[in-house]
Amino acid sequence: MKLLLTSAGITNPSIHDALVGLLDKPIDESSALCIPTAGYGHPWVSPVRASAFISGREPENPMAGLGWRSVGVLELTALPTIARERWTGWVAEADVLLVNGGDAMYLAYWMRQSGLAELLPTLRDKVWVGLSAGSMVMTPRVGAEFLSWDPPLTPGDETLGVVDFSICPHLAEPGAPGNTMAAAEKWASGIGGPAYAIDDRTAIRVVDGTVDVVSEGNWKFFPGGS
């Protein structure tokens, strides 16, 4: 699977170009599935935010409204009640999975419960575009600072570990809302592994294990998590 792990979606031309490169065809020739699940696990996210994400009415966090050929919704909490061959077929037909922010632990839980996490290694040609928690879920850990929901089966802060680094999103300029560099450095010191702090104009691209940063903003890499 090809990954584009963003803090806030496709927010500038550089990240947009990276997405088109991963798709290897124009956006208007590509089909997308939206995964809104993470939002329901976060205390700050309402159904209005989920609706805005799915409909593409999020000008500050562009994802579903980029001009896709088609956009569908894959709600992970529903998948355990649906025949597996039905929803895996939907995934197989899509070019890209657009994964909303919210609570990364809640998203990881439902990815495991639904069977999507198990399916990921087979999706080599798919593109995964994460927004905030939708990016963090692919990492080994999120850190205590990002815990707002306690999973019933796997307590702690461990996510899927598809990549070997953690992500602190929403790195902010001094005085702006978001995570300060000082807060990110403190978070990284406890994460126990390599980590990135990225702002909303930055994404991390991962293809066949090769990692590079696409940015028109600010970011920092912590090699040892400290």
C-alpha cells in the first residue's frame, strides 16, 4: 500500500502533486472511498464534522472534494454486519482510501474489528491518504498525549505499526492553535522510537518502505524519539 500521511489533508500544490503521483493517473479518473470512523471516537468531533468530511465541504482539510470520479463511504463500524466479500469488493474497486481524523485508537480498534487491518498487506496498489488520526493509525504508537478513548481489548497507545515511525500532527507556529514545538519534543521523548512532528502544510509519503517528506511548511524528525 502507498501511503500519504497528512496532518490536515491535501492543503497545497506539493501534497496534491504527491497524491497524483501515487495514483499514477488524474484525480478525476480515480475512485475514492471515505472512511469517517475515527471522528466518532473523539470528544471534539460531531456528526456535522463527519458530514462535512464525506461531502467534501471542508475547505481547510481538502479530501473528498478534490474532484474524484466517484466517492463512496466505508463506515468500519458497519462492516462486521456485512458479508466480507461485499465490502472487500468495494475496497478492491477503489483507487484510494481517504481516512478522516478523530481518535486514532478508536480507528485502530475498528480497523481490527472490521477486518480492514488484516486486509492491508494485500492492498499493494491502493493509496491510503490519512488526515491526522487517519495518518497516526498507521504508526506503532500515538503517545499518551493523544489518548482520548480507551480501547476495550487492547489498552495502551499502540496502533497498527504499518510504518516504523510515529507522528505528531498539527505542529503550529508560535502563538497559533495546535501543538507547539516544545510539546512535540516532549511527546517525542516518550515515544520510544523515530518520530515526526508535522504541520498542516506537510505530508509524509511512504512507498515500498521508502519514506520522504512533502512540505510547504514546517516539520521536524526525531531520529530516536528524543
